Amino acid sequence: MFFTSFIRGLVRKNPQLKLKLKKAGSRQTAFQYVYQTVSMTILSVIAIFIIVFLVTQRDPINLLIGTLGTLFFIPILYKFWFSYVEVQITKAGRELDWDLLFVSEYFLVSLESGLPLGNAIQNLSKLQRPGGRFFKKVYTEFNTGKDLEQALDESSNFCPSETMKILLKRLKDSLNIGVDLKSVLENFVNDASEKKILDIRAFSKKLNPTIMMYLLLGIVLPSLGVTFFILAAAILEMTPELLKIILIFIFLLMFGFQYISYTIFKFSKSTL
């Protein structure tokens, strides 16, 4: 009972979580997501404590310091697991950005063939690709009895891609004002194509420096550092327990750096 009340209190402190989950395409409720976050935090703390206990069980002072350090990581781990929805939103937004040109060109070809926009959205929603899955939600809103303009406007509220929001806004405005949709889509396709070309050029310029930094900090420096550290440990005659703790810390640090580097490479590349 107390745990449930605690979870509900955390949900009330994050009123935007429901919208974020909808943007991420998650089927979880806000309560389920916070419950999962707290559970993962508890499991992570237990795992860290077990590692600390196995390493420092023979030294009560180090065990106490490790336990206090583990408690210090609780809010950090909670924020880490809680921010996973932001990663999902970013991923969903990049997938829609990658599919943006196809979606806009699909609408343009459909309209040029004489198909109404509503039918074009219906046909697009049947495709198993990011744009198709997103416009399936748009068509569902439209199919419930709402106007197409209203469906496009409400769908933009939970759209994770800013460029897709622009397309939705232009489609909605053209329907309200009565502007020719074909010319609107032609201009949008040209603008999107030019933006993708600029993104690719910018990515190519920063790729080589990023690779050089990764090779230096992720491969050369750790290899030389561990080698010199082992030599220094032999000269200073470090105890096996202390040596074990330092090596585990170095391993965790290298693992964190590798993960951060992978994330930077993954999310900095062009979505074309």
C-alpha cells in the first residue's frame, strides 16, 4: 500500500510523463512506467551492493564506504532509468526524420494521381514503416469522427519529430486556407532534401575528428594507462584487494566511455 502511494506521488510530480510516453509510442501508463523505473533502480542498487560486498567483504571500513557510495548512486540511477523515455522519443523522432522524404513524396504522388488526402493517409497507414505507423494513429483519430484538420492538429501534439510536425502543420494550414496541397508538398520536399544534404555535409566534417578522439581516448590511452598502472602497482607493492578495486573502477570507467562513444556515433549520424 505504501509502495503504491509512493509511486502515485512520483507520477503526480511528473505531469508531462503521460505525453512523453505517447510521443515515445509506449503502451505503458505513467504509473506502470514509474513502477518499472523504481524497480530497475532497486535492482541496480542491489547489483552494485553485491559487487561492492564481494570486493570489500574482508575490510569492514571499505565495505562501509562502498555501502554509503551505493546509497549515493540511488538518485543518479533513478534519473538514469527515468530518462529512458527521452531516449525512446529521440529514437522515434529520428525514425520519422529518416522516413520524412518518403512520406512527403508519397503524399505528393497520391495527390497527383487524384487521390484525396484522407485516402492517402489511409493507404500510408497500412505500410510497415515509421511513417506508416505514425499516420495510422492520425487515421485512427480521423476515423473516430474528427475532422481531418483536427486529427492532424492533435497528432502533432504527440509527434516526436519536429520536422514531421512542420509537415503536419503545413497540411493542416493548407486544408484550412484552401491552398493547393501539391504546391505545398513540392516546396516541402525541396526544403527537406536541401536540409538532408546540409546535414550530411555537416556530419562528414565532424566525423574524422570524432573518430580520432575515440581512437585516442578509447583505445590508445586506456591500453597505455593500464600497462603503466600495472608497472606502478608492482613498484609500489599495492595490496591485491586495492589493486582489484582500482582495476574494477578502471573497467567500469572504460565501459562507460565506450557506451557514451557508441551513443554519440549513433545519434550524431545523418538520418537520410
